[in-house]
Amino acid sequence: MQLLVVSQSGYNQSKELSLAERFAPRCLSIDLEVGKQDGRLYHVAAVRGDTGEAITFRRDEIGKALGRLDDFAEGTSFLLGHNLIAFDLPHLTAMKPDLRILKLPAVDTLCLNPLAFPRNPYHHLVKHYQDAQLTRGRLNDPELDARLALQLFSDQRDAFMALRETAPDLLTAWHWLTTRDSASIGFNSLFWNFRKAPCPSDAEAYAAIQRCLQNQACLTHSHAIIDNAHQGGWPLAYTLA
């Protein structure tokens, strides 16, 4: 996963959103509007993290135009979104399973938020974590949500980069724990970039988890947690956070 820094282009954003100019990952940030009653796809928006360019489709053109996402995403390294893995990707797959972008690694800011901000997982851009909502000024604006996800990802990246100096064992443990399932490719690339190291071995991960638990849990329970770490994955990552 390559992370490039360039300026954003031409969107009338608030000052808060313009802060994303300092960090422009080579990704495609996606957001969908899906009807709660009928489950139909009404609006699709995608924003390139490296250029700030956006593409949007509404209900009457989605079926024919969805394939243009592949051309628009040319050169991007991964997909980004808030609740991307559990919500957006299944809907895109159902609509057009042959989309090339569906083969890109996925990074979900909803999953990362409790790791980056464990004391305040709602963050100032997250309206309600359990509802997977982002704070926005207008209703039903997927393009704005895609840009908010980029801003949130920028803040999360800052938090993780700080931990590289202050809590490297935590990053090591998270790298291993968040890559235990089938949706791990994007998170593996992400933490590899943050740590400047590949996914740790089981032994390295167990040692890092043990150091994280030192003086935080009783010895017996620490051993039990480490022995079952393979089954813990994300829940254990959140617990360590």
C-alpha cells in the first residue's frame, strides 16, 4: 500500500475537511446511499484520496454507470470507507460482482476507530459508532461522507504513527490480531506501512501481547489470553486498546 501526499482539487469544503490536504493516500473512498425500506441502491459516490476528484451516480444511472468506477479508480492501491466491509462492499458485489475495484484491499475506518481513539471511539467526525454514521452537514450526501472518511482516516493515521514511538508493542499486536480473517489484506498493508515491518510471526505477536498485558492482567489470565489469541482477533485488539 503506497501512501502519497499531494494537494486536493476543486471541492467546496469546510476548513475542517481541508485539513485532509496534509495526507492524501492513493485510495478510493466510497460511500453508498441504500434505502432502509427497500434495500435498493440510490446513490454512489467515490473520492480519490490522492487527487480529491469525485465521481457520483444516482439511482437512474447506477446500473449502467457503475462500471466507470473501475476506470476512475485506476492507479489506486486500496478501497476506503466507513463501514465499508460489512455494508458498502456487499451491496456493490450484489450490483456488479465483476467490478475490478472489488479485488482491491479494503480498509474500514469503522473498524480502526476504537483502536486509534480507544478513550473516545466516537471521534469528532463519528456521529454514533454503533450506527456507523459520520457527522455531516447535509443528509444523504455520499460524496461528503466519502470525504469525511478520508479525514477520519487521516486522523487515525496520525494516532497510529504516534504509537510507533510510544507503544510499538501495541502496533505489533494489532498488526497480527487484525489479520486473522479473510478481510485482512488491507489491514496487513496498513499496519505494515505504519510499522515499517511485515506481519509479525506468532511468536513475535505472543511476546508483544504479553508485554502489553504486563501489570494489566493477572499472570494466569494473561497466559490464557495468549493461548487463545488466534481466536481473539479484533475483540482482543480492542481489549488491548
